[in-house]
Amino acid sequence: MKIDIQQHDLVPKHEVISESEKELLQQNSDFDINDLPKIKINDPVVKELAKSHNISAGDVLKITRNSKTAGEFISYRIIIEG
């Protein structure tokens, strides 16, 4: 029996952002995209996303977490080989 890891309560929502969203993120931030926290391409959530998206190293994920104190918290990670 296979479980969709993205449907698990403890896994936050992961989305691949488009190139235009990536450029906008770069323009509106004071850091370089390559300095984002990393996530490996063989991470289970990335593997699951790869079934429906063309994912490669250098793509950026938008991770949305629900928080009791902060409400909705968004973070970004860059995909790396590994």
C-alpha cells in the first residue's frame, strides 16, 4: 500500500514555483536565490512532486506551513542534486 506523503498531516504544502515567481522572489529579497536553504532532489516530497512536475536542480519550492502562533508561514528551498 502506497501512501501519498503530501497528504500526511505533518507534511506542509510544497509547490514548485515558476521561473517568473522565482525572478520576482529574487527582485524582492536582499539575498541570492542560491543562498536559500537546500532540499535534495531525492527527498521523498520532491520525488512525489516530480511525478506531476518537471523538476531539476535549481528549481525552488514554496513551502506553506500552518502555525498556531504565526497563522500561515511561507518558506522557500532550492532543490539540489544529491
